Amino acid sequence: MFIFFFQMSLSIRKKRKKELREEYIEQDAQIFRLPSETLLHLFKYFSTEELILAAGTCQLFHRIAYDDTLWKVIDLTKKTYSNRVLVKFFRRFPRTCTTILKISGAPAGKKTKNNLIKLSPYTEQLSYFVRTSYPNLRHLYISKYDFRDDSTACKNITYLPTNLQSLYLTKCEMLMTSIQGTSDFLKIPSCSLKNATPNFSLEQLEILSFEQSSCLGLVSVRYLPDLCSNLVELNLNGCFRITRTRTFTDTLLSFHKTLRRLYLKETQVDDDTIHCLCRKLKLLNILDIRLCKHVTRNIVENLLTLKQLEHLLADDFIQIDYNQRKLEEIV
């Protein structure tokens, strides 16, 4: 229904608008007697697609459905839409009030030889309309997009909106530095790229998530301190290319003044990595080390030194031991 709404021809939409103007709606139902404030509260439970459909029923619903308070969050992840449909949406519904945008890419084709579904490219056109249609965007959720192979794809992070406070790149594929000299997605180029965001900056970024973006590697991570030096939360869950190296440890330690939430589930970190983190990252209150096969119960002693740690997410043999030792300290 939502896709059909955008694909209607201009003549059909004009005809429908004329029918609505000529249509007499007897507004004597109980819902029309409710105060506008009550209707506004009810509309908060509508999805973005439902708001658009409700706006086409009558003038009262049209006015309420397009109230700025209902468009602070635009969530288009309930279904998957093609880039073409999303661009049409962004052009038709620009909002200066929107601070949170969530989009998910539609599969771009059949499964590959490795039995993986090909992701839709995050194109320069899509990026442009995200930036221009929502200039006050602060929280961006992007899932299931490819920033690499397609010729129209945004191959560098500077194509994304600037001045974000949180960025979630979930199940995305990005360029990494290679021996062929491929430029890394997270490395800000010395010269501005064509069609990229002018004066790009992520100095305000506090939350950065690469959850399940398995392509992310150690070389990419080393660019984070220069890219966003004030991180409060870093999510690397599912990034199995993250291994136990000094470079990775030093990168995390560079956030010792700000980092409070760290997610390392399914990475290749080991006891030495956790030991170093516990010595320096004293502000941590959430730590996720589930399914880290190189982490043993020997790190429990180190974990107990994190006095501000409120939530430890670990495998059972570590979690039980940690909880028992924690209880003994309290008693």
C-alpha cells in the first residue's frame, strides 16, 4: 500500500484530491469529538506509513498527522523499500523537525555464490536527499546497505550527514584498506570528495555501532579516534574480524575519558585485551564479552576493578563467577 501510494501517477493523485474535496464527510462519529490533543496522542502510536494514510482521510486527520511532533522520528524499517521509493519519500516529505531517521535496504538481487544476499547500495543520491531533506538529523540508523561495490555507492563516511550524535551501521558492508591501496571507509580523505558532505564532522558523535557489520577490520578501527574522539558507546558486536592486537587495544584506550558502554560480542579479543581495558577504561558501566572464545574466567579479577560497571554481559562460566565474587565483596 505504501509503495503504491508513491507510484500513483500525477493525474490519479489530482483526481483523488478532487474527489476528496467534493466528498462530504459527516464528522459526527465519536472520534471527531475528541480534542485535538487527544487525537495527537493517539497518532503517536502510528507508524510513518500509517500517518501518511491517515492524512488522506479528512482535513482534521491531515492536520494532525502532519504535526511536527509526530515527525521527529521517521522509521522506514518496518518494511524494505527500494532506493527509488526512499528517494521519492525524502523528496515528498522533507522535515526540519526530524532528528531520528531509520532506513533499511531492500535486497538488491539473488544470493551470491557464498549463499549471501546481495545488499542494496547506499548511493550518493540517497545520501544527498537524506542530508538535504532532514538538515537537523542527529540520530541515523542504516541497516543492510553496501557502501562498496556499486559504482554509485558512497565509499566514504563523509557522504553521511554531519553533526550526528549517534550513528548505527547494522549489517552493512564497507570498504577496508587493502594491499591494492583501497581507501578505507572510515578514513577522512585529505581533499573533499565530490558530492560529499561539506565541512563533515563527527565531533559530536557519542554513539557508534557497527553491529553485525562483519567486514569491519582492525585497520578501519584505528581511524576512530580521529573521526569521533568523544565516543560514549561503541558497539562492535558480531565484528569477528576484530582480533587481539595491540593496535586495537590502544585504539580503545584512546577513549578512556569518555567511553562508558563497550560491546565486543563475538570478536577475537582475549584475556590480555580485557586486562588492558580494565586498567584504563574506568568509566565503563556496560561491557559485553559474550561468545569471545579467547576470553577465560581468568579475567574476573580484572573485571572486579571496574567499580562503575553496572551490567556485565558474558558467557555463563564468567558471569556466574563474577556475580559470586561481586556478592562476596558486598557482604
